[in-house]
Amino acid sequence: MDQIKNRRSIRKYTSQPVEKELIDEVLSAAILAPSAKNRQPWKFIVYSENSKKELLSAMEKGLIKTKAEFANMPNSEYMLSDAFNTLKIMQEAPVIIMVLNTNGSSPFSEIDTFARITEICDSLSIGAAIENMLLKATELGLGTLWIANTCYAYNELAEFIGTKSQLIGAVALGYAAEVPFPRPRKSLDEVAEYR
């Protein structure tokens, strides 16, 4: 419970590198997550230093392209400004872990109902793996940010990574340079119902 209560979404990092042994511990926690039909559909690609800069350069190009395409779409300004802010956070974090669904394909692909159900189950499994990563990182004294804004540069990132697997998102990892207050949570009465 301590890690669950103390985990925070960290948006400011120190420049201190993260030791490979600690990254391995975080990833080892991830692969202990439960998965639907034990498919273990996750893959994690770790980027730091120059490889991280190249990855994020590809993301920036994708965001710029998406901004031009969505210029007249309602709410796009807010969504994309948040994505550009997330890019700045990723540039500051020493480590970025890209998370893939090895059974999935591009969200722009047409798939049948059975494949969609499998994709949903695998996404749930990967979510459990990411939560394990966040909690283990908290235990090790590291900060994390679970990132979904990669979706706005999906094609550019997938091409840079060189994968046909589904890009789920990313996790920023490093030593926190902030101690955020807990975010408000809905009460148990608001979200739980006994029947």
C-alpha cells in the first residue's frame, strides 16, 4: 500500500542517469503482471541519451504534422498543446521506455471483432504491467510518468522504432525533481456499487 499511496506522476526530473540495474528491476516487475490467456503481449524498448533524443525528434516531427492536419478540429489545440508539453517532459527524463503490444497492430488498421476483443484483453494486461513498473519505480526511489500522448505521433514513432506491433504508450523514468501533492480522488461511494 505504501507504493500505491506514494506514487505520483512526475513531470520534472533531475539529470542524474538511472542505473541499468534499476531499470532491469522495474522491467522485471512489469513482466510479473497477470495477462489474458498468459499471452504476455508486452515488449519494452528502453531509450536514453542519444537514442532518446532521436526517438523524441521523431515524435516532435509527428506532433508537428498532426498539428497541421488537425488545425481546424474542435479541441485539437488543447490536446496537441498537452502533447507538446509531454514531449518536453520526455526530453527532461533520463529514460523513456516505449511499450508495445506484440499481438496488436496499428490502431488505423481494420480488424474483426475477435481481434478487437483480443486487443482489449492484451491492453488490459499491458496496463497491469505498466502499473507494476510504476509501483516498483516508486519503491526504488524513482519517478515515473505514464504517457499516452505518443498516439499523436503514432506513425512516426512506429516507423522510428521499426515495428509493426501496436504502440501502446511510454513511461518516463528518472529521479524526481519535484514532490507533487496527491491529486484528488473520487470517493469510494462515488465509484463503487454493491448489488
